[in-house]
Amino acid sequence: MKHDEVIAKARAQAAIDGKPSQGIGAVGATNRMAKDYWDRKLSLKEVSVLLNVTMSALKVGIATGTLPDGRTCPRVSAVTGSRVMFFDGVEVKAVMEQKRR
């Protein structure tokens, strides 16, 4: 799967009511106001470490909706102009607690 295809899927997931995500400014503001680690927006690298999957497997999960171990992939919440993807911490925590197949 090509990186551009993954970015296109991620941008579609990050759209709220058909409007594109706010980008890095909104991510920075959210992370500054977070009182808890899970209230933050987490980067692709952080999420891959937390879910114990490779970044490539996580990108495939974004495109397909399922991680290689059978868990659902967390939804991308923001994509910046430089194509960096961010996830909602609460959603990542929920996926971490799912049982693996």
C-alpha cells in the first residue's frame, strides 16, 4: 500500500462533518490543555509503540480498519499539512484494552 493512499484514508477519517481536520495548531492546543496523557493527540510513532505494532502495520490498519492482530484500528483524528497523522488518546487506550485474536 502506498503512503499517499494511507494519507488519503487518514484525511477522510480525520474529517469532521465533512470539514478537514484543524491541523497541527489544534493538536498543539489540545495537548497543552490535556490534564491526562490519554486526553492528548498521539502521534503515529507513539500509537505504534503503545499498540505493539510496527508503523507499517498501523498504516495498513488505517487503510483497512483492522490491525494485523485482529483489533480494530483507532481512527485518525488529525492530519497536518506535512502529512503527520495524530490519533485520539482515549480511542487508542480503548484499542489497547481490546483482546487480541
